[in-house]
Amino acid sequence: MLKGKKIAVGVCGGIAAYKVVDVVSRLKKLGAEIRVIMTKSAQEFVTPLTFMTISQNLVTTDMFKEPTTYDVEHIETAKWADAFLIAPATANIIGKVASGIADDMLSTTIMATKAPVVFAASMNDQMYENKIVQDNIKKLKDYGYLFIEPDEGFLACNTVGKGRLKEPAEIVEYMVDLLSYQKDLEGINVLVTAGPTIEPIDPVRYITNHSSGKMGYEIARAAKKRGAKVTLVSGQTSLTKITGIDTVYVKTAQDMYNAVMENYKTSDIIVKSAAVADFTPENVSVNKIKKENDELVIKLKKTKDILSELGKLKGEKQVLVGFAMETENLVENAKAKLYGKNLDMIVANNLNDEGAGFRVDTNKVVILTKDEELDLPLMEKERLAHIILDNAKKILNSKKG
């Protein structure tokens, strides 16, 4: 996944330095070549030998150490790197770079590189919230430096707050996204809906469907990897929140309608992959319904058709993508939905096809526009997500001329 990619890793003096050993190990296993630069303070927490063993490369620790080659080391590494990860990024290194200070090997190399620089921040919560630190972070972001924000949790100083270094898996995922995907959706706002809605009958029971939300989450994740600003409106799923995506959690069809209406105007591409309930109970019991009779009759009413409403409201330069799950007459039913709801594209799949549908990692679909019909083979939902976005982007480009 990262084969041939060159990553410089700057390790600063913080207790979270031990986590960076795992980060380097994971990046190495994905095929990246790693060079580690350690500050003097970092060596108080983890030894250079540890990083040398894991990275299988020499570790730079001293700017004034006698060179082993003719190259000026910080300039050579700065040119060599495809990306530069600083972890843990302390208040000290953030302040140095923001102020243009270059007084050790790490800060001088950061100043000399033209590769993207990622600061994975980690420090005491009060330090992180300090206005000077926040001003420095904002300044660096304005210059184009990238940041992985810390998590909230229990800190080494026996306090609870925002300052924990992101977990190694999340840092590695960020670096993979940065280096593996073309940022062809940068500057584009994407709105995705995913998962099921639930329609309450009483405080205990509800009507729902089998949707897991996997397809919508993969589309949101793929859009983020390609540089889009993504908003995900999600029904209740067991899926993990995607870092870097603005996620709005909803329960009912009405909740989802409200969230979509609040966000659609600023969206360039809207992908409605959620499985929204078509009907909801007309009356919801305040108390749990008892089993007093052999039968229970629940009167239902239609929910708002979000996709149809978006078809009426969308702007000339917005792309609206719908989904259709059928059990018969797949293409005919999908085409009727495409034209009837004024969609730009519809992704249709047959629930009876093996490997397609709910709660699986694969899907087999037909993508329909008013000009094309693309019948795709069974594939991973992750791959399909990119194909859906490729086609949506193509339509968007044609609308923008």
C-alpha cells in the first residue's frame, strides 16, 4: 500500500513517544521506507536503537555529528521525503516551526522540506488549550501544514482532557490516505447518508431494516481520502466513526430529513445511500404495549421522501446520487426512480444476487445515468465507492463546464 513511499518521522520529547515505535512498525509493514529523526528530549523516552531496529535505517539524533557522507544531512532528508510525520508533536516543536526557529536537526529539516508535513499533536490538555499554542497551530494550518488532532482521555499527568496522541492505527491510516490517493476531490463538498432509520412503535419496539451502513461509510471514507470535505448523516450502525468527517447521527426518517435539509445547500455531490424507512407508525405509544390480545394492528403513514425532495431542490451544479435495492426488474425499476426523482445517477443492486446487499463487504451493482448504463461485477464496497465517486465527479465536471 505504501511500497516505495519515503516517510521521514520526527520524534519529539513526550511520553507518547513509545506509541511512535508502533507507528513506524506499521508503516514499515505497509512497504514504506522510514528515516527517523529524534530530538534530544525524545531520547530520554525511547532509545535511538529501538527506532533503528524497527525502521531498519540509521536514526539521526545530532545536527553536529560528523557526517558519514558528503550530503548535508538535513537537506538530503528534506528532499528525500515524500511526507514528514512529527509524532508526538509537542508544543515546543509546534512553536518553533510557527516562529521560524531552526536550531536542531528536526526543526531544520522541517524548514527545508517541500513535502507535506503532518503534526500529530500530543501534550497536556491545558497546554493544548493555551491560546499561544492554538494560535501557533492556526498559523501553521494557514501555511498549509497538516494536523492530526489529539484525542480526549486519561493523560500521563493524571488529568482527563484533550491531549492524547491518536492511536497508531489512526495515524497510519492518515498517512496512507495522504500518500496513496490522488486529491482529485479537493475543494468539493460531499454529503453522504448511510445506515437504517428506526421508527418507534413504543419505548421498546421499532420498525427498521437490515442496512449496516457499510456502503455509505465506504463512500464517505473514499471521498475523504480523495480530499473532499465530507458530511456523513448516519443512522444507527455498529460502524466506527471516521476521523476527519463531520458525522451527524440520526434515528428516525424525520431526523434524517432534517439533517439532510440543513446540509444539502452547501454540498456539490449528494449521495443518498441510507435505507430510509418508507413508513412510520401513525401513533407512538408512550408506554410499552402489553400482549393483551392475539393480534396487534399498527396503522402506518408514509415518511417524507428525502430523495424526491432533493430532486426538486437541487441546484444546476449539484450532483444527486440515489440508490435502489430491488428483488426484480432491477434496471427498469432503477430507471423509473432515476427519472421520476430527477436524479443524476442511481446505483442499483438486486438483493437476490449472491454477495450483494445488506451486511456484507461486497456488492454487485448497475450504475445508471440518463446517458449510460454500467453493469459492474461483484467487488469490495471500498473499490465500488471510488467508482461511484469517479462517475459523480465526471457529472459534476460536465455541469461546471
